[in-house]
Amino acid sequence: MPLPKSFTMKVADGKTIEMPSPGFGTWASGDTGWCKEAVKTALKAGYRHLDCAWMYGVDHEVGAAIKESGIPRSEIFITTKFWPHFGAPEHVELCLDHCLRNLGLDYVDLYLAHWPYVAKPISRSALEVAQASPDATNEERGILMESRKPVVDWEHTVERIALQSGREGSFVPTWTAMQSLVRTGKTLAVGVSNFSIPDLEELLPHSAVIPISCNQIEAHPWFPNTSLIEFARARGIVTTCYSPFAGQRKDGATLLKDPTVVELAEKEGMDVGQLLQSWAVQRGTVPLGKSGTEGRIRRNFEVREVREETGKVLDGLEVRGGEGRTVDFSEGWGIPLFA
């Protein structure tokens, strides 16, 4: 049985749109040179879902790739996200405007809050000229820093995190501002990223007309995040998964070289990336794998059903004690995002 090529996503006023699967991730670690050609290769291979974010600093490259591909804008699903220092209600539209201008687009399909907390900017004027290139300083990005950490805007941070730090906060005003952007036509849908179950519960009572369309989280066999995915599915929230191949753990291990995963891939007649992407789609999520290599880009897109016994083994690979998580941007920021 073939795996689905898209997932139905709820949007405003009871309507739905299709989110193509798998998606192609565009996060760049310290370099943007790979991005334009990789995105062009992905689009040529059949990808129609590009996952972007202001903080990635590659919007110009992504926009150029879309233009040079010749593929109509209407056929490409584009997600972007605002970084926390744009998270106060009065600033969320500004970040979207930056993204649209840099991408050369009139709208995105999905606009996400990148994290469940809000940071303070240096000033509104600093945000208006903020730069998101990978080598930009925090000052150039417009992030207010104190003791080498972002200054948290506790008033607009999710209630769970604020309470853990002995403060009061609510993400609802920011969420309401995000919802208003759907009515402007600048985005077709809104959602969140890295939100826990309590964080989603905070927003659900305020999401009847314009829903939480998506929650983007880390998920892979070492860190399957199953309970969060099931919670979202039960409430009609699509889950997209960054880092589907994981990264490198503190002990140096990588999922792509995990002996069990390598053996399973061989049995399925796949390479490891293809297997991990297939597993993610088969469990009802949208993986956002990234690669700069043409062959891997193509194979990662060629997902297909894996045997039930293979899926069960992958389901059981979870690393206990929190060591399965390989992406933790909160490290060193002093913010309990994942508690």
C-alpha cells in the first residue's frame, strides 16, 4: 500500500488544505551556500513542501530557488516561523513581512511560533532592520541580551514555562495576533513549534474558528515523541517532524549509523534516510529531512510502506533518560522549554 503524499490540515472557518509530505528542511548551520541548489534539486525531485524560518537566514536562497525552478507558487506549500524576540503580539506580523519580502512571496501556507516562549527585542526599530544571516550577531538580529542570554518576555511566554520560573504568562495574546494574520491573507494557516501538551492546551480554547493547524517537533526513533503526536492527532493538529535523522548524541552516536537501523534499512532495500522518512510518514507525521546531496534528496523523498515488524522495532528504539533528544536549542538559555 503506498504511503500518503499529503496530509489534510485544518484551516480557518472549518476548511482544510493539503500539506505535501515529505517536506524539505532548509535549516543551515553556519552556511547558506548549499541552500539554493539543494532546494532546486528537491523541487525537481518532486518535493512540494519547503520548511523555512526567519532564523535560518536562507529566505533569499529559497526564494531564488523557487523562482528558478519554474514551478508555480500555487503548487508549493511553504512554512515559515518567527523567532521568540518577534513574539510580542505587536511584532509577529513584522517577522512575517520580513520573511515574505526575503522569499519574494505574497503569502505563506503556514506561519508558526518557533518556540513556546517570547524574548524581548532591543527595540521595534531594531526589529525593523533585523538580519537573520547565520553569522549575524544577536545585536544585528535585534535580540536583547543580558549576561549573554536573551531577556525573556515572561508576560507573553506560555503559562507552563512562566509558572516554572515563578512568574505569570500567557501565549494567548500572541496566538490571537497570529490568527489575525490569516484574515490578512499573508498566511493560510497558523500553528506552533516545540509546544508541549500543556502548551497546546493553553491555546485550544482559543482555536475554534482559526485552529492550531500544526505543531512542529523533534521526532525520530531515538525520540519518538509518541504521546505528543497522539494528543495532536486526536485534536486534528498535524505534526511535522524536524530532525527526522536525529543528530549526534553526546556520546558521538548517530541514528544514521545505528546498527539496528542500518540492518533494517538493508532488509527493506532502502538507505537509512529513506527508511526513517518512510517510518515517519507511516506513523502519520510529516518528516522534514534535509540534505545537500542530490542522491539523498531524491531517495529521502521516495518513501514507501515498511513491514509491520520493521515499524515495531523502530518504535522501540527510544533512548531513555532524555538522551534520545539531539536538538535542544534551549541549552544555555536558562529556559525550561521541555519540562
